[in-house]
Amino acid sequence: MASTPAPPQAPPKPTWDPRRPAPPLPWLRPTIRIRLTLLYGGMFLIAGILLLSIIYLVAAQALNVGSELPFKITTGRVASDVCNLPTDVPADVMNKAMDSCVNDQRQHALDNLLSRSLLALLGLAIIAFAFGYAMAGRVLSPLGRILRTARAVAGSDLSRRIELDGPDDELKELADTFDDMLERLERAFTAQQRFVGNASHELRTPLAINRTLLEVHLSDPGAPVELQQLGKTLLATNERSEQLVEGLLLLARSDNQIVERKPVDLAEVAEQAVDQVHGEAAAKGVAIRGEQKSAMVQGNGVLLERVALNLVQNAVRYNVPEDGWVEVTTAVEHGHAVLTVSNTGPVVPAYEVDNLFEPFKRLRGADRTGSDKGVGLGLSIVRSVARAHGGHITAQPREGGGLVMRVTLPV
């Protein structure tokens, strides 16, 4: 038996999500480091304001602003270079003038103390915020290592470990727990890859045998024309099955990531799906319409064709008995490629829509039961392929019955 090829490494998972708004500016993000900086700086600022208020009140009380002088002038003359004191006036007038002058000087000293203290507090606050930012970065540096390791793991690099050194505190306990979880995930993922490799061999072998037998029969020049035509049809079906198996196994091996990406036009994919379903739609009396505009994406053409085919087949099979229609459109909207498949059909309750994407789950009711309509994996595959391409699929009940399926992919 041939050895199982090593699975290819998957690229980092796409971070684009059309359901999420664009992230704000980096320096406006309310990160933990910014919040800790504000906490440290704010606490220092509040403590400084309280200390300044206490000093100001104590100084004002010590200077006794607004009180009279502890002495009186009875006779003689008083001169001052600071205050413009009157001369040749009664003693009581001189005392009042001196009280006013000294109180003004006291108030000026307090105002000067307050202004200088505020400037000092502002400078210290800036230093405190800078020091708090640096200390917060130092305290949170282990979280940065955990975050970088998590991002590497998100790119399917399960061999990475944090291996955090330092004191045995909560952060080290968190890092060790994360390392243990990665160890278990790596073992499970390795087992899954081994299973996929074995399954791929078992699935390819019968398809390869069928292709060989068909090619041998087609090489017989004496075979009837009908048999040759049937052989060509079966050979094309077998080839498409091989491509589909290869695509699905590639998807499983790459942990739901597309390893080989090529330019694919959604319009061409939708046209291929419509051509394949046209005969079934005509037999059921369902009209297929819609305009397919060019919408280029980077991905796997076989898997994207399966997405369109599953959606169009479901739209045809779960339709009304008479005068039904299916509308298939492709376009580029807001920088994203969109494939939309709408159809008439039975009324679908809004609370049942999410169940349609679960494996082996179908809507309750006679219109969505019956083995002739599949095993309930079509929409699950559609959702998995859309996610693997960095996109998503949404379903909405259509007024009057039926569904509107929208597959959104990054261009």
C-alpha cells in the first residue's frame, strides 16, 4: 500500500469578517494596557488633587487670610515698598490699610502656591501616565506571548508553545494550561490527518478502478454508439467525483483552509451549476433566471462549483409544484463577491433557518422529507466551503415562500 502523503501546511486563517465593522484606530482601542494606564494615572491624579487640596487648606489656615494683624499701630509713620500706604492719617485708618495690604499678600502667596502646585501636578501626572504605560506593558508582556502563540495556532501551527518562564502566578498558570490544551489539540489533529490520509486512499482507489474500466470499454472500437455515449457520460461523472473527493479531502487536510487558491469567476461557477440542474428544473417545471455578472475570487473552483450546485439543486427540488422559479445572480457588492440564489417554495419559519445548515438536518414537513432529495449535507458543505474561503452564507425566508441564500466571499 502506498504511503500516505504528508498534509500540506495551511496558510493563516483570513481575518476578514463581513459581519464585523472595521476596527477603530489602534491607539483608540480600549486595550487592557490603555485601561491599566488610565487606572494608574487616574489614581495618581486623584491622590495628587487630594494632597494639593489639603496643602492649600493647611497653608490658608496657617496664613489666616482675611484676619486682622496681630499688632496695631498707635503712633508714628509706616512706609512700605509693596503697598501704597497712606500718610498722615489716623491710626485706625492706617491699621485697616495695613490689614488689607497683608491680606492681599497672603492671597497672592496662596494663588502662587496653587498655580505652581498645579503645574507640578500636571508634570507629575504626565510622568505617572508614562510610567504606568511602561509598567502595564511589562506586567502584560506574558499576555502578549500568549496572544502571539494563539495567532500562530490560528494559522494551523499547532506545534507552537508558550513555555512561559517566571514566577508561578496566575499568568504562568494560564500559559501552562494553554500549552496543555495545545498538546491535546495537536494529538487530535494529527490523528485526524492520519484518518483523512487513509480515507483519501480508500476513496480514490474505487474511483480510479472505475475510470480504468470505463476507459477500457471506451477503447473498444466495436462497442455500440449508445454504450460509448453512456461510457463518456459515466466517465465525466466519475472524473467530477474524483475532483470533488480531492477538493473535500484537501479541505479536511488543511483544517478548513484552502491551500491552493486560484482566480475563480463566480459567474462562470453559477453558469456551470445552472447547466447541470437545467434538465431537472425543466422536468419539475421550474424556470431558472437571473443575471450572472463577473465576480472574481481567490479559491478552489471545484469547491465553489459545489457551493453553487448545492444551492441551485436545493432551490429546484424544494420548490412549488407549479409556476416555480429560481433566480441565480452574481455580483460584486461593497468590495465582496456575492452569489445569491432565490426561489419560490414552501413558507419557511425564521426560527428554522439556522437548522438547515446543520448536518443531516432538514425542515420539518412533507416538503422537505424524503430520501430522493438527499441526505441533508448540502448546506453543511456550502457553509464549510464558504468559511474556508473566508466568507459566510446567510439565509432569509422569502415573503410568500421560499428562501434567499447569499454567499459572500472576499475578492
